[in-house]
Amino acid sequence: MDIMVSRIKRTLTVGQRAAAVERTNTIAQEAVDDERRRREEKTERLRKLRLAARPHK
């Protein structure tokens, strides 16, 4: 009986599971946004370098 009670206590409720999924989704979305921002910054830096490297007439 003690084993069964400890398993029940360890199991997440539906609300807890939903909250965990929501947190995971939020973290994943933040990572995607961060990666997109880094890629855009890199693209902008490379564009400026290419413009600076072009011979001026």
C-alpha cells in the first residue's frame, strides 16, 4: 500500500501536466525567437561587411 501512495504522490495532476507543457512550449518558443534574432543580426552584419568591401566609384 505504501508503494501505491508514493506513486500517486509522484504523479502529476492534469493541471500540473498542462502547466509543465506550457512552460516547455514557452521555453521552446523563446529559443526559436532567440535563434531567429541571432540569424537576423548575423545577416545584417554580413550585409554591412559586403557593402563596406565593395569598391567605391
